[in-house]
Amino acid sequence: MFRIMFSACKVRLCRVVCLLAGLLSLSACNNVETEFVNSPCWVVIDNSIHQNHVLASSMNASAPGLFCIVRRAMQNGANCFRFDSADGNSSTSVFTAIDERRTLVFGFNNGLIVGFGSLSSPMTFYAYDLECPNCFDPNYIPVRSKPLSISVNGLATCNLCKRQYDMNNGGIVSKGEGGKKMTRYRAATTGPLGVMSVN
């Protein structure tokens, strides 16, 4: 009889401990910033076809810390990709027939920053939104762009709030008033002359 009562108390105690642990884990997650954003973004670029040197440099795991801005643009009436590197190099590549058929969404306001971070092992391929996460409001009408500029030392800077973000370290604020880190999307690449996908 004593053994049955002891077993029943043990089961109840175990249930209470599990319930408390579950509640604590839920409350601990309330202030955690998620790694990736759920906003629409869908970009696929096959650099084996485009052969773009600016994009290739940012998709090279052997040369981490090189980031480039990727946008959709128009050139002589044709849709194209525009690539801008931190060192001032700029180039475009006209859409292929496959690119024209794809539904492409370049983040919040037509701009991504992509590249391998230099502080992670194994190397992490990052894709960030071009808009400042602390100044840009996609719900404000009319939408007013607050783009970041990038530098060769792996920093993205907002000209409005003056915050600097460390692109090599998950886009955290590295200088200026604290705030949200850069908006990050899931991204992958198969190499400099391979396929880059961001979603």
C-alpha cells in the first residue's frame, strides 16, 4: 500500500516538474529574436549561366567577408539583376527566359545583401534585407526606403540612424544605439559559379 502511494506521488511530482519546465521555456522564448524573418523573399540566380564576377566573389566560401548587394533592375527595357560590391564594383546581368518565368521577390523593397561571413565555422552564407531593420517600416504608406550601405570591412551602415551592423556576425548591431539585428533570410549557394537561392 505504501509503495503504491509513493509511486502515485512520484508520478504527480514528475507531472508538476514537466509542466513548470514547459511554462518556463515558453516564457523564456518571448524575448528571443528569431534567426530568420518570415516575410516574403524568393530569389534564385543561376550563376553558371550569368557568370557574374561580382556575385561570384560573394558566393566564394574561400574568400569570406565579401558581400554584395543584389537587386532587380531595368537595362534598355529589359529586366536584369544588378550587383554592387562593397569596393564599388557594379555590374548587371539580363534575365534569361527562366528568370523571366520565375516569381522573384527581393525582400521588403527590392534589395538583398549576400555573402559568406568570416566569423563562423563552417562558413555561413548570409542573405540580409537591404533595408535598415530599425528605420524601415514596410507597413508605412507610402513606403520609404531606408537602405543600408556596405563596406569592405563587413559592416552595413544606415545613413539615417547611423547604426552599424556586423554582417560577418549575423547582422548584430556593432555600433550605435542598440536595436534589432539585420533582417535575415534563409540562403544557400552551390559555389561561385553555381546557384544562389534565398527564401
